[in-house]
Amino acid sequence: MEFHVYDNARAACEAAGALIMAQITRKGDSVLGLATGSTPIPAYEKLVGWHKEGILSFEHVRTFNLDEYVGIDYANPLSYHAFMEEHLFSKVNLKRKNIHLPDGHSATECQAYDRMIYEAGGIDLQLLGIGRNGHIGFNEPGKEFVYGTHIVTLAESTIEANARFFKSPDEVPRQAVSMGIGTIMSARCVVLVATGKEKADAVYNMIHGPITPEVPCSILQLHPCCVVLTDREAAGRMEA
Ligand code: GLP
């Protein structure tokens, strides 16, 4: 696992954008695994900027998002579909047919999502944020790692953390559909961005803790190509 600390959150996230840019430059038809949350926004801003400057084309890029809430209208600005439209899809030349988000609510639909990723040749670069409790995608702490795309019941701490986007915690969906740990681990390269002091414990446990489904991100210790980018706050316990 590679670990890089930046002076501030924006720099860490922009560095993730640079790695995605390099990936697409090397392989024009890259398969990207994309993430939502407030963390990756500066990475998307950089990619949009490079696209507008004419030095980055998404014409042949294919994308698969990590997760989506269950029971939320995709037109709702708080859905992950709407998030991706706002921050990336509507601003670059991705082809509609090459954009995928998990939206299945049944096991069969979840399996179909994994099959689409497999048939696309697998994910070249998976962008990840991290939950305060160490979740990646919406793989919440639990008794076992779940391999494929699946329906998840959100942890109370995740509902609390994500309530800041909603009018009240009651409005946060209780379930989500998420890529599984196996799908994430199958990506050829993983780029995880963590910023802010509330992520410091998760970052420390991811890198120095035991590998356990109680801290889902800890599995990344076994990934052959995982780059972790943080600001000073999220690296707070690493430097202690
Ligand atoms: C959500 C998403 C995760 C994301 C996490 C952190 O729970 N499912 O993919 O990493 O939030 O979000 P933020 O970047 O806003 O802290």
C-alpha cells in the first residue's frame, strides 16, 4: 500500500484526479470505478477542467459507480445518480451507454451488475472514499466480507454522517446497493482518498489494524496496487 500525505484536502483529492487522468491517458478505453461523497469532488473538478482544456477525452471510457441509496428517486439531487450527473457526467464527453450505476434491488440485478463489470474487462482504476467507520462503498462493518454487489442496511453511524446532506436524519435512506469487497479488490488499481480529522481512526486502522470485516477498508492491505492519499488531518494518527 502506498501512502501519501498532502498539506490540505483539496491537494489530496486533486492528486487522485491526476492519477485518473494518467490512467485515461495511458488507456483511452479505461474502465473506471467511481465514488461519491464530498471527498472526490475536487478530483472530478480537475477532470472536468482538463476535459474543457481539450487534454482529456472520456469518449471511450466506461464507468461503474460503487453504490446508490435504495428507495430514493434518481431525480432527487441527493441520489448518487444526480451527484454523478452534476459533478462529472453532464460535464464531460462520456457516452451514456458507457455509464453504469448499481440500481438493482434484487439479487439477480446485483449479479447482473457484477457481470457487466466482468464483461467490460474488470475495473482498471477504482476511486474510493472512506466512511468514518471504515466502510468502503457501502460495505459496512460486519461479521464477514461480502464478495459481490449486494443490498446493505446502513450502519447508524453512516446514517448520522450522511444526514448532513438531508433535511433530517429521518430522511436518510436506510438501505443502499453497493459493490462488494470482492469487486473492489478485483480492480487492478485502487485510489483511496481520505480527508478530515473524522477519518483519522479509519485511516490508521486501514493501514495498521488487523484485517477484519469489522473495518472493511482493512482488506486493502492485501491489494497489490493501492494508493492512499490523505490530508494532514486524516493522517493525524499515522504521524503521532
Ligand atoms: C458514503 C459513500 C462512500 C463514501 C463515504 C464518505 O457513505 N457510500 O462511498 O466514501 O460516504 O463520504 P464523504 O466523502 O462525504 O466523507
